[in-house]
Amino acid sequence: MKITVNGEEREVKEGITISQLVKELGIKAPNYAVAVGMEVIPKSEYDSYTLKEGDKVEIVTFVGGG
């Protein structure tokens, strides 16, 4: 199925969860946020939230510094 991740169209397996997508993308940052459409998804739902055909996903990582 096709979804859009950070503006880039991707082909992913049917029934993929946010956690599986993040792992597939190789995101290692300890702190990141995920929005699907215009809704920020709580971290507690990453393992159970199943993405659907056409979803627009934004993944933002946080960088500390000072």
C-alpha cells in the first residue's frame, strides 16, 4: 500500500504500525513525534496504530542543544 512519509510517497506492507514504520525507516532518535493527517498520535499507541492506504505521516525528531 502507498502512504506519504514526510512528503515522500512510500510503498509499505499492508497493516504496518507506526512502530514498525519507524523501525523500517531506521529512525534511532530516542525522542520523536508522529502525526497522521493532522492528528498527533500518542506514543502509547505506536505499537497498535495501524496505518491505512493514503495516510500522510509526519515524523519529527527532536535535537537538544544549548
